Amino acid sequence: MDGESVNGRRRLGATLRACLKLSTAVLLLLSAGQASAHTRSVSYSSWVLEPDGGTVTLRLSQLELTRLPWGPVWGAQLDAELERYLTERLQLFSAGEPCSPSNAPRLLPSPADRMVVEWRVSCKLDGPLEIRSLLLREVAPSHLHFARLSGAGESLLERVLTAAEPSWALAPTRQEDGTIEESGSSLGSYLRLGIQHIGTGPDHLAFVLALILIAARFGEVAAVITGFTLAHSLTLAVAVLGLARPESQEIAALVGLSIVLVAAENIFLLSRRPRSIPLLLALGLMAMALLSLLGIGSLGAVTLSGMALFTLCYFGLLARARRPARIRVAIAFAFGLVHGFGFAGVLAELALPSGRLLPALLGFNLGVEVGQLVLVVALWPILRDLARLRSGGPHRALVEVGSAGLCSVGMFWLLTRAFG
């Protein structure tokens, strides 16, 4: 048997092993429970305080409501049990006592994919004040609730409430007309908000991990992270300023697709660049495009067909590239544009006045960067040390298994977000 035949069989074996790892991981992941099909769990509330109580406006997606026994709200009335649940789980306290609802929650006009509810609470605001949220804690322990306090004029303060910190102690000042006002959020508060957001966004962290997993030198890591940062900073600003607001479900699905492609690229490069990997990905995307033409799924057929063509062209470049790391910077930038729209959801939902956008954008973006750098600083020394052991064997094994796992996770997110 000549050397060429042996090499061919080795390449085929490497391809089959990569596909087997990928398929096994996908099957294991798709057997997970229905709760895993949801994206990050988030809700929002706005509070206007007055001397005798206040008004709260709650915004909650219909997808979040599927976690609860009452399900989505499509009609004009709220279920009585849901009303009680909302008013008991999202409360204002004065001097340690809960303010009681003075009217039943009522639905406000809203897009079809979300519910907007408003109700008033009554109590004398003459003691220490506190906003407390226990929304969805029993079904989504990692749920984030973003509370916004509104006072006179445009003065605002925001706070993220979590399972670890479900309460927000307020220190408002009373104005001459009796209204309650707070000072605006600082740059540091938005910095913390950005760190918390990236820390609770496993899809964004998974993409960064997929990017750095195969990097051979720190220069490669720095290049791809820089490209990703520049791109998502650009679209974050564009989205928050209201210049462009793509559909959140489509962006979430494309974020999943970005993880699939980058993780599959790792497998492709380690498996001596077999054509079967990009072909399988492209065929899968075209199958999704056909389903889209039948009215199934949230992603458009043109978008999916374009992604299939992009996949074939991109992997075609990789197959011929002597230094694939340079091309990876381009893919990091391209998908960074998508992730930027995903980051923008929190700030856009807060609906900040124009005078507050600059510190919010700067602080939030810096927070996102800090979250990313923590991941890179924590993992890069481990990857570097593994690459030095036994001629890089342990590092290669980690990249293969890790990339297969990330690819399957991205595939799961893509399918559940596109068809869920």
C-alpha cells in the first residue's frame, strides 16, 4: 500500500471521527429538557414614585411566560392567578412593609412577542424604600430583572436584580412639589451592568471561547478579540441610538449560527480540511431555507441561503490559506456585528434619554470587554501550557472535544431559536 493511500485513509478516518464526535454531542444536547430551549431570561420594569405610592410598568416577553403555568397572554385580559403572581413577585417596600396594589394590573398596547402590564401601588413613602423582584426565580434561577426608577423630568436610575441580589435599596430625595427623584446612574453602574450581562450570556462567551480555542499564539488571540470588539462596539452603538433594530429572535438565532461556524472551523482545520464539513453545514442551512419558504422558522430564506453561500466561500478560503489565523480576524469581525445587536437589547429596552446614552454606551461596552478579558486571561495560560505537553497532544484533544461540544451547543441554540 503506497503512502498516498495511507494518508488518504488517515484523512478519511479523521473526518469520520470529527463527524462522529459532532453527531454524538448534538444528539446528547438535543435530548435536554424543554427549559434549555429558552434564551437568556430577562424582564424589565419602570417605576414612577409619588408621595402616596407609585406606578410600575412591567415588560415581559411571551417566551418568558411559557415558563409559567399560565402560558403566553394573547387576549385582552390577564388570568387572576397571573395578576396575583406579578403583584406578589414584583413589589415596592416602604419602611419594610410592602405597598399594596391599588388596582388590578392592566395590559398596555405592545408588540405580539411581549406583554406590557401596568398597575399602581399605594403606601406612604416616608421611610426606607426598596424594590424587590422574585419574578421567575422558581423556574429560571438565573433570571435577570432590570428595574428603572423614574422621577421628575428625565432623571433615571437602573439596577439589575438577580437571585443573589433580589432587592434594590433606594435613597431618593423628595422635591418641593412632593415628587420623588433620584440621581442618574454613573459610568461605573453601567460598567457593572455590562459585566453582569456578558457574565450571564453563555452564547457570547461560547463564541469567544470558540475563537481562542485553536489559537497558537497570543498575537492571534489579540487579533481576533480586537476584531470582535470593534465590530460589536459599532453595532451596539447603532442599535442603542435607534439607527437600526433587527428582530431580536433573528439575532439570537444568528448568534447560535456564529458559534456553529467558528467551532466547525476548528474541527475543519484540525481534521486536515475535509470538504464534508462545509458541505454538511451548507446543506443544513439550505434545508432551513426551504423550511423558511414554507413559513416555518423565524429566519428568512434569503438570509439562510446567503449564510450557506458564505459558509462554502469562507471554508473554501480556509482550505487554501497558509495562515488561517488572518482570515479568522475577518470572521470575528463579521460575527461581531451580529453579537453587537445581541448586546444592545438591554440598553435599548431601558429606553434611556438622549443625554444619558454616551455614558451608558461607554460604560456598558467597557463592562462587556472586561467580561471577555476575564475569560481570555483565565483560559489562555491553560491552553498555552497544554500546547507544550507531549508535543501538543492534550491541547489537540481539548480543541477537538471542546469544538465539537461548542458546535453542538451552537446548533441547539440555532435550531431552538429559529424554530422554537
